[in-house]
Amino acid sequence: MEWDDVDGRGLRATSIISLSSTGPNSATATHHMTVQNNTGAPITLDLFAYCDIDHCDDANGDAAAGTNDRHTITDANCTGADVEFSAVQP
């Protein structure tokens, strides 16, 4: 997805999501967010990452634990298939 002028503030943003198979019944989704300042003036930009995953078909039994940049979602009703969510600043 692309935004040429986010909220009329002179910022261009691009979001790309790539999905790749990692084996039977598993995959990796990589989200890339790029923001370009077209104003010529310095700005402060605060970004956050959020993921709402319903593991094993619904939210019943889902639990998440982690740190500021990495979370693991597990489901007591679904064995051997955890979901990991992480954010990395290049």
C-alpha cells in the first residue's frame, strides 16, 4: 500500500507485506514500512507495531507473552503451532 501525502503532512509512506512458506502448515509474514519526509523540515516520528492474531481458528485459549519487541502467541487447544511476532528497527 502507498500513501503519497499522509494526512496532508508531507510524508510519503509505503507498506509491503511478503508471505513465504517455512514448511507444512507454517509461513513467515514480513511487514516492511517505509516513511519518507518530503517537507524539508526535521520531524519526530513515533511508530508502533501491533498484531491481533486469532490462533487456531479463534481467540479461545490464546495467550501472549514477550518483551517490547517480540511476542509469542500460544493456544492451549493447538499443540506444536505457536506464532511469533517481532519488530525490528533497521
